[in-house]
Amino acid sequence: MQEKKAWTDVKLTSPQLSREGMYKFALKSLQIQCVSSSETRNPFVENAVQYSLAAARATFDKNKIESLHKLLLLGLDITILGGNDFYSYRNLIERYGLPLTSESLATLPPFSSITLNIEDASGASCRPEVAKTGLGSSAAMTTAVVSALLHYFGVVRLSLSNDPQERKNIEDLDVVHKIAQTAHCIAQGKVGSGFDVSSAVYGSQRYVRFSPEVISYAQVSANAGFLLEAITNVLKGKWDHERTEFSLPPLMTLLLGEPGTGGSSTPSMVGSVKKWQKSDPHKSQEMWRRLSEANSALEMQLKLLSGLAKEQWDAYKYVIDSCSMLRSDKWIEQASEPNKEAVIKALLGAKDAMLQIRYHMRTVGEAAGVPIEPESQTRLLDATMNLEGVLLAGVPGAGGFDAVFAVTLGGSSTNVSKVWGSLDVLALLVTEDPRGVSIENADPRTNEITSAVSAIHIE
């Protein structure tokens, strides 16, 4: 009897980085080995492949495992493409001599080549190699690969991205979430907030992180020959994360701007904050409490605005349209009726909460010695919040120099984009999308793919 093939080939292509990597994957031990140059290694994809296959093995019966083995003997050919919003293209726009506007960005073809950051003269640049915009590209990539493989293997069934009426199978998304979170955490060597992975899986939400203990066995055992057992525990573990639906109120637009200062190293900044927390636990806990209260206040005001839009649409729309043409210090003048006044008070409440959030983030940054809201960003954000129709402005995620965001009312986003351009800030094309992971069939290139899954859409 001929012995079964013990390994399969995995090819990983990243056209935007002009990179191609080859791996050997052991079907029995579930270990993966890069057989091409080390610079082509991608630990996020490696973990996604390993853990997705382990999840299939842990889920399937004997007959399905036999079918899976035959499928894997064909090899895996994975192509990674990231939407333009994840990466910086301002150098390309400037090279073409185009104005620094979102309209110029829109002229670039989808999935354009990615610019790499260059080390400084000392060779010790703290910036990440890829020029990113801070939207969690590694989390989105990990989630996309896990989703595609689990769907391809038949572990889950994902819905189509262009069919909003198709009901999502939450149980399948839960499986994707568990595997993607574990793969991402172990690839980056720590348990972060997990919000970026959760958003990629489920879409817009309010999120509370899972207890790190739920993946502790995987952290210890995954690289010690016990991957199958580790992933079985992950799938059966008590995931205590919380997520509830959350999105911007109607007639509001989320803008993301790239200041062009090169990006920040999130792990380095987070590490500095954690070091400060350990050195001064009492003060750090008090600052964190105040920041949490400000975040909750902003959430409450935005939910209130969503409720007012639903209950008093005419008054809500009138106020949003009127305030979109005015600075916030003039908004109260539009409160000619009680229902309109309620909308305006909620708008001003949200704005005040954001100012408190920014203040506490600056305070934390100063205490930890890291630029969570750098002085240059402060000047930019203050100028943005003084523009007509701007509700909020701040630094997203862990802060730093990566990006700024604004939430605008009505049609005022166009003016904000123009002002940003005059200040050397590129307004990106990204918009809020409540969807999570789904099968992408709008891209014509997917017609060339004959496998069970064409591509995976992440917002």
C-alpha cells in the first residue's frame, strides 16, 4: 500500500508588496515551514493556515477528515490583497503631481502597490515597515484568511457581501472569531484589545474584550506539538467577550485623514503605557476610569441621537442640515422648538464628551512618555473641530501619528476634506460599514477562481 503524502505545498502571494513565499505544511503534525527567503514569511498567515486546518480536524468526523486530506493534497494557493484604505499612497499621489485630496486617491486602481517606510540613517526606525493608515490591516488579513479557509474546508458557511437580506449564521461567525483572534494574538505575541479582529468578523459594534485565559492553552501548547488539542480547547472554551450593535446616527459621515508623518509603532506605544501602569497603578487606574467614563458618555449621546432620529425624524433632519453649515458655537441658535433643542443638546453633549476623551488621552500619553495625541495632531484636531458641521475629531486606535478622524454632519465632509488637503492631510475614502466578514463576488477577478470560495470581504 502506498503511504499517504505527509505534507502539502502552500503558496502565499502578496502582489502589492511584490512578494511570494512557499511553505511546506505537515498534514499530521500541522506544522508549517517556510522554504523560501525569510523576508517572505508572514506569521499572521502562517497561524491562520495552521489554526484553520486544526479547527477543521477538531470539528470533522473520520469521513470528512479523509475528504479534507484529499483536498489539501491539491495544495493551497493564497493571494493577499489589501484595500487601498489600509495603506498610505500619499507619496504616489505627490509623485503623480496630483492634489492631496480624496478625489486624487480615488483615481488610483484598487489594490495598488504598497509603499514601504525607509529606515532612518541610524537604521533604527521605530516605524512599521509598511506605510499604514492604522486601520488594523493585520487583523483584517488574518480574519480574511481564516474565513476563506474555514469556508473552503466546509467548517463554516459565509454569506454573500451583496446580499444584505441573507441572514448571517452567528454560530459560524463565532467559530471564525475564535480562530482569528487566537491566530492574531499568537502571531503578534500578545493579547491586545481584540477589537480589530472582532470588527472584521462581525462589523460595527460596541465591544468588550474576552478574558486572555481563554487562549492561554494555545499560547503555551500551539508550538509544542499540541496544536490540535490547543485549538479544540479554544473552540470549546468560555469566550466571555461582549458585543452589541453600534453605528453612527443617520446623516453623519466618518472621515479618516492621513497627516503624512510616517506612522507610529503601536506595540512600542502600548508597551510604554503598560510600563507606566505598572509603575504608578493608583494614578493610572484613576486616569483610566475617567477615560472610560468619557467614552461611555460619548456612546450614550450617539445612541440618544440615533433614538431621536427614529422618533423625531423631521426635527432631527432639520437640525443636522442646519448645523452642517454652522460652527458648533452657533448650533444652539437652531433650538427653536423643544424637539430640535433635544437634538442639539445631544450633539453638544457628544462634542463635549469627545473633548474629554482627548484630554484624558493626552494626559495618559504625557504620563507614559508617548505621543498618544502629539502636539501637531492637537493643533490639527482643534482646527478641525472648529470647522462648520464637525461633530467630533480625534486620533483613532492607540493614537500617535498614523491618522486622525472626524465625524461630520450632513454634507460638510467635502469642506473638511478640502481644508485637510490645505493642511497637508490626505482625506481617505474609507467609510463606516456595518457588515463583517462575507464572500466577495463584486470583484471581477474572482470569476477566475474555481475553488469553493472566491474571496473574502472585510470592512
